[in-house]
Amino acid sequence: MTTLLLTHATQTAVEVSSAAVGEPTHGLSAFTVAIVAHILLFVYWLGGDLGVYYSSRFIIKPELQPETRAIAAKIMVGCDMAPRFSLILFGASGVTLMYVGPLGEKFFATWWMLALVWIATLTWAYLSLQEARTGGTAAHRFFHRADLVIRYAAAAVLILVGLYAIVATAPFGVDTNPKWLGAKVLAYGLTIVCGIMIRRALRPFGPAFGALLTTGSTPAVEADIVGSIRRSEPWVYAIWFLVALAAVLGVIKPGQLAF
């Protein structure tokens, strides 16, 4: 399925580029490379998320030894790196795709605007990486709060921009009916909201899992572990739906003939 999606998207990119510039496009270009990178982020996002979900099935099994469940937790944390950074890079990847696309000049006046987007994105990625690496240390609190503030701000901006692009006739002066793009931006913002809600649902998990490893299993500990994961699952399913929706919108572009 991933191969078919990649092939279709690449063919679409070539057709759109050719129509825009009036001549055929052959081989690699900045546009097709940007499309491939964008789709790979979809792949690693959903693929990594499935790994996290599958690993969590073993964590909530009380019949397994705590050591076995601890290994499953390490695998889950490792798998989570892919969706964590795919989400962060996804926005900048989409902006890059617009910039190098056939209608890029309608979106950006200069290259440094794109550079600012990537600087902000890489800063966020660094903070998120440090949050993941500094667990249990004094610095973790700072990186966790910084990452969370960015997520709240990014979600709010993306949701507002997405809704505006859907409602407005010519949002930001773009007259090519980019409502599909507004819906895609809205879906992206909502995935960040879902991620925040997953974090809130998993708050009891850390202390409960620590108690499992130090003092052993008790009904209260198991209830906190299983309950926190179960409460996070609806938000996980919502992310899967929203990511798939963003992929469909990006490929089909409903209501628009090109770009």
C-alpha cells in the first residue's frame, strides 16, 4: 500500500509540475524529492505508532514478569521516536513542498521564510529529543514544559489557519481553492491535540510502572497501568484516522485540478 501511495504521489507531482511550467519533468527534482520525504514521514509516523501500540499490549499483561514488561516498555519508548519526530518535521516538510512546488511563489516571497520555518522546527525537535533523553533528571522538567508549550501553540495556530483556509474564499491571497490544504492543516493541528491528550491520559503510568518494578504487582498498580493506557487508546485511534485523512487529502486534493 505504501508503494502504491508513493508511486501515485510521485506521478501526480510530475504531472502538476509539467502543467505548471509547460514542459515535461524528468528524473529527480526538488519537488519530487520533497514529496518523497513528505510521504516517508507518513510511513514512519504510522509505522512507528503501530510499533508503540503493539508493544503496549505486553505492558498491560499482568501474567508477564515485571522484567519482561520492562523490556516491552523500552521497545515502546524506542518505537515512539519515529512518530514523535515525524509529527514535528511534518509541518516543515509540507511548507517545503509548497515552496518548491509549481505555485511556490504564491506562498513565499523569499527563501529565508522557509529557513525560519526549519529553524523553528529543528529547535522544537531538539527540545523534544532532550525531553526524551533527560527523563529522571532535573533538566527534564524544563524540556518537558518547553515541548508542551510549543505543542499547544502549534496546535492553536494550525487549527486556526486550517479553519480560515477552509472558510475564506481566497485565504492569504491564494485563489486556487486550497480548501483541501486547509483541511490537511486542520488535521495536522488536531493530531497535536490528540498527542497532548495522550500525555495527559498517561500521567499515572510512570509512577505506577515504577512501583511495579520496585515493589511488585498489586491490584492498584495494575489498575493504574492498564487504565492509563486504555484511556489513551481513543486518542491513538484518532491520530491514525487524522494522519490517513491528511494523506488522502494531499494526494486527491478534492476541489482542485492542480497542486
